[in-house]
Amino acid sequence: MNINELITIVKKKIEKNINLEKILVEDKTYLHKNHSGHDINKFHLKITLHSKELKKMNKIESNKKIYKILVNELKYYIHSLQILIN
């Protein structure tokens, strides 16, 4: 899977399962390129979400919800995930 396909899948899954005002998914894989354990088939994503639904939750609950939605992608395609909720 390439990064553009992954970003599209991540956006669609989150939009389907969470009430959002806005979502931005960025590729930050370059941050891991020189790490010894870097796998070229896994990516680092930064997800910025504007969501009243998630803002009502504490950080742990909101992150768990996102991780549950992306369980397959985290298992096979995502090395690292940054989540910002506004």
C-alpha cells in the first residue's frame, strides 16, 4: 500500500465513525527514515481532528476510539500515529 492510499483509507474510516468538523492526515514518515527499525512498508501519520464529539471525551478515551477504528491499519501499515484533537 502506498501513502496516498493509506491516507484515503484513514480519512474515510474516521469520517464514517466520528462526527467531525475537519480532518487533516499528514505523512510524517521522514521522521523515522534513519531509525534502525524503520520498515519501508509502514508509515508515520499525524492526524489532526476538529471534533466536538472527541473534545467531550478525555484524551485516553478519544485515542482508544481512533485506535479501534484503525486497528487493521495500525497492525499492517502504520508504524507511528500522532493524534491532535482540537
